[in-house]
Amino acid sequence: MKPELESMVDDNEAPPLTVAAEQYATVHKYIGAFLQAFTFRSAHRHDPLLAAIALLKRLYAEKRRTLPDRVPLTHLSQTDRRLILEQEKPDRRLYEIATLAALRDRLRSAEIWVDGSRSFRPIDEHLMPRSTFITMKEEDRLGLGVQGDGAQWLAEACQMLEFNLQRLAHRARSGKLEGVRLEAGTLIVTPTVGEVPVAAEELNAEISDMYPLVEVPDLLREAHEWTGFADHFTHVRTGDIPKNVSAMLAGVLADATNLGPKRMAGASKGISAHQIGWMRTFHARSETYRAAQACITDAHTQHPHSRLWGNGTTSSSDGQFFRASDRAAKRGEINLHYGSEPGSKFYSHLSDQYGYFSILPISPTESEAAYVLDGLFDQDTVLDIQEHFTDTGGASDHIFGLFALIGKRFSPRLRNLKDRNFHTFEKGDAYPALSNHIGAPINASLILDHWDDLLHLAASITTRSVVPSTILKKLSASPKQSHLARALRELGRIERSLFMIEWYSSPPLRRRCQAGLNKGEAAHKLKRAVFFHERGEIRDRSFESQVRASQKVDIDSAKSRTAVSLKSGQFDEVGPRQ
């Protein structure tokens, strides 16, 4: 019954191109001006897409309504071609929409670029100059996590992967994997359950009773007196620090709680809405919030009490969705994972000491994986992160590959692990106990042929020549991935296979990853509690305002943690004795 129902649904679904063409009347108004405004280039000498664009430019310039009998079609899929050629003459509506869709995809993947554009350039122009890379490699200054000799790295990886897989297969057959069992040739992991000792809960309650209740504005003021973070909100023109610190702090708190300047002024003594508005206009910017956040996180990291939570070398990242309303709803997007209402998503990076060091606004419909490395490199704190945790949404083979290249450890919690395959250098029948888990073999020659390109990409990221998400989105955008994208995927498959072996074999790794992600979930709850007014909805329409909104919530959350750490120093003499 189910296959029949699925076939009925498939038969009744309109092709995506036909659905998109319903908006042709709107798009038609702008296509001609859009195509005439830019000059598109391609790496292919006779690119059919450029020929199609030239044809459309000519049609709009000459104000012709119909297509010629013969038009460039090889840039389109077979399905789209059949739809366009269903009638005696090519359907112009379908042809234009399909060509624009192809142009969009090729621009995203950098297979097509725009003259004079900073965003839509060839991939090589996004990376550090090739001559600089060659010099750094010759002088052994790349500072990556892999050696310059690709053949040697592959030989070592092959040996390690084969040995670890053989050992995993043996332990699985003999039932020696803790928390993992082999059922009908499939490895099943028992879910990790968080266990908090009763003594720890009792100690937590006892310590909590030692701290006095403090008003949030007073806590914010104390955090500034200890760290000086408000001094980083410099004037946009003069660079001076805020003269009215109270108004500046009130502005931060007003936005962090979603209260707004008027209500905040009404709840404050001696501060007007005009003063708060002045500080927001001339002192509150994305870069000043970033500097203030780094100041707080650094103070928190360097305080001895932060070591109680972690050593500052591991971190986690995750996205958090906030509903949008009023004007912001027009900018928001809908992801049914979060419900049917529009909203915005913020991707945060948190150290194991609960210190925020990055916050990135992203589309709710975007993959989180592209942004994992952004937070690790585009941040200004003293943190030196060596291991990073994410959930499944932050993981991909490209990410595994890049983490290996840059020399950091990637430890995601992968959902449906039993459905993911190991990729080996040997044939799958070399591991009969794990035959259900063995996937396609590694294409070692592809990695070796593009080893220098992989090093060039990694060095460009570590030197901040390119934003990781920019290049990752381009590498994964094309339906037919480039050689570099495929080589990075193959390298990532090696690293993911090694990681999965360790995940099955090591309960401490599973617990460590779970603990790291739990810290992120706890921080999300704090942000949700802080951003309480107006039903916790984002109402600012502009991108800049939404960026600042996310930074303000992070600052207020981080400030609370930092203030607790610093304030606890006042009880050093009392705590140990009790």
C-alpha cells in the first residue's frame, strides 16, 4: 500500500521548474536589466550557460517575445530540457527560469563569476596567492596538521585505518566493546545517559546558598568594574570610550532582555530613553560588541575558578532559533524543524568554561556545518581550541577533512551512526564482521593528485585569507563537485572512519562529547531566559540589528557566568573551610 501511495503522490506533484515558472510575470520585469548589468565569466571556453545568457540579453534588447527554434540547452538537466521542448517551439518562460536557476547554482559554486565582484570570484581568488603558498611550503611555514608529503600521509593513514578496523572487528565479535553490541552484523551503541552523583547535587545546593541574590543591573556594573568591557564600546567617530557608562550598560541590558530603550529607561533611575538611544546609535556596533565579548571571555578564561568547568581547550557549537515578528518576519525564513513561523537562527561557539567566543547569524534553512570553522578562526580571544564538539547538523565529510588538515580534533555526536559506513583502502570483504558498515573504497589517487590544493585551502583558512564558510559553501554548491571538493570529501571520509572507530571503542569519548554539548544546551537555556520580553521574538528587520541582538544576548549570558566566577573569589576564604 505504501509504495502505491508514494507513486500516486509523485505522479501528482508538479515539476519544480513548472512551479517556479508560476512567478515568471514578476521575474520577467527584472531579468533583462539584471543580465545587462553584469558581465559573467566561466572557466570553460565554450560554456553553454554563457551562450544562453547572451541569447536572453539579445532577446530583451531587441524586445522579442519568442525564442528561436534552436537554443543552447546543454547547461540544463534532461528533465528541464524535456519540459522546455514539450511544445513545437521552446517554452520561453520555462527556459528563462531554468537558465536563471542554473546561473544561481553556478555562481554559488564559483564555476561562473562576475567581473569586478568581491563575492562571486573564481575559487583561486578567494584563497591566498598561490606564490605565497608555495613560498610558505618551501620554507616549512604552513603550520598545518599534516605533512607536506601527501604519499607519506596516505601511507600512515592507510596503516592506521586498517589496524583500527581489524581491532574493532575483533572486539565486536568477542563482545569486548563497552556499551556497544553486534546484532545481525550491525553495531548498536547504547545511548549515553548523563549521571549526576547525589553528592554533586547536594554540593551544588550548598554552594548556591552561599551566594547572595544580586540585581541584574548591579551584576552588569560589577562585571564592568572587574573587566572594563564597557570601555570597548567606543564612539563611532572619535573612538572615545562611553562617557555615560550607566546609559551604555542600560542599553546593553535593554537589548539583551528584548525590553527596548523606553521600557528600560522607565525601569532605571536617572537614565532617559534619549541617553540610551544615543549610546546605541554611536557606541553599539557589531565590532564593539565583539570586542566587549572577547574582553569578558578573556577575563573569564584567565580566572582560576574557570578551571572548575574545563581547561579552555575544547568547545562546542550549535544553532538556536528565535521566532521573528512584525518587520523582522519579512526577513525571517521558515524551517519546519522549528515550526511554521518565520525566524532567525544564531550559531554560537562556547568554550568548555562557558565562555562565548563567536556568534553568527545564519539562515534557518542553511546547513550549520559550513559555519563550524568560522567561529574557531574569526574570533579575538585568548582561547586556543584543540577539540570541537557539534551535533549531527554541524558535521560533514568536508569538515572532517578540514579539521585534519588544520590540525584540530573534530568530535561530533552523529545521529543514526549505524547507518553510516566506514570507508577503507582495502576491499570490504577484508572485514567480514563489519560488512554491513563498509562503504565505497577511498579514492587515494584523487587525494594525492590534489594534495597541494588541499594544503593551499587549509593554509588560506588558518591565515584568515578566506572565511571558511565562504569556501565550503562554494565547494558543496555544485551538483557536479569540483576535483578539490571531491578530494576534500575523500580525505574527510578517512578521518570520519577513524573517528567512528574511536566512537565505538571509547566510552570516555562518547561521554566527553555529550558533556561538551550539554554545556551548549545549558547556555541556550540561559539565553532563552534572558531574552524574555516580547515573547522572546526578534523584531528588528535589518541584518545589522539582528546581528547586534544576538551579540547582546551572548554578552549578557557570558557576563553572568563571568560575574559568578569573579565574585566567587570573595568567598575563597569561606568556601574551603565550609
